[in-house]
Amino acid sequence: MTTESPRWFKSSYSNQDGGGACLEWAPKQARSTGEVLVRDSKNAAGPRLALTADAWSELINFVKIPS
């Protein structure tokens, strides 16, 4: 177990529409523990969701922008 703070990343698609509704995730945390941490990019000190890998995949598939 690490006490290091997660490093957060957001999509390159963030803020393309000017709405600012973005999620960030911590990929290193996901690789090391299997737990995918997600937070609101506008509220970095706010709550985090901890998702399973399957739940994360479902979320990504749900919000994908159609090509």
C-alpha cells in the first residue's frame, strides 16, 4: 500500500465544448491496485469514486463520443 497521492489525468477531449464537465482518473493507482479512482476535475479536493476495472470500462463505453 502506498501513501503517495495519485497523479490525475483527464481526457484530451476535455473542455472542447467549453462546458468544463470533465472527469480525471489515476491510471497508476489502477495498475497497482486494480481500483480505478475517478474525480471531478473542477473539484480536486472533493469526493472520489473508486471503481472496479469492469465498472470503469462500462463508464467509458457509456460516455464515448460516436465517431
